[in-house]
Amino acid sequence: MKDNCHKRTGRRALLAASLALAMGVSPLLQAQQPIDESPSEAEMIGDLLVARPIGAVMTVAGTAAFLVSLPFTVLAGSVSEAAETLMVGPAKTTFVRCLGCRKPGYSYKDIEANRERKAARGEFSE
């Protein structure tokens, strides 16, 4: 019974640490250049059903690997490189790209379309 309790506590601690690191990494992910890609419907569906779930698993696994390697990377002075490789890279590939696109980054197409709609109606944007 005690072993199960320790396993659950360890899993909760790992989940909490992963979420905290993901929240800390999110500002780094926002500084991207606009991406202009036009994926097909099949590429979007494949991305949604295959690539994104794999990317999410890779992000979580990379975060766990980063946490395990943290004492060693601190001693070696390579924490930022380990974080970039194990967490930020997979997170960018998974969460910071349009559906079906291959390169991480923002397209800003929705923002531009919204501005054009407002301009056509005679509304002023910020």
C-alpha cells in the first residue's frame, strides 16, 4: 500500500514540475516569426491525429528526461542547452505551428483576416 502511495506522489510531483516548466517555457515560444504555409486537408488531419499526439508525448517525455538530468546539467553548466533540446524544441514543434504546417511559428492569418473584416465594416482596430 505504501508503494502505491509513493508512486502516486512521484507521478503528481512529476506532473506538477512538468506543468510549471511548460508555463515557464511558454513566453519563449511566443517570440516567433510569421510562417506562411498552406497545408492540405490531408496534412491537417494527419497532423491532428498522428503528429500532435506524438509531439505531446515527446514533450512530456523530454520534460521528464530534463528533470532527471538536471543535477548533471547544472554541474556541467549546460542547463539551457538541455532545456532547449529536451523541452523547448518538442514543445515548439507540437504547440507553436499551424495545423498541418511543418515549421514552428505563428501565421497571424486570423489576426489579419479580423483586421480586414473590421476595416471593411468601418471599425477601427487598436
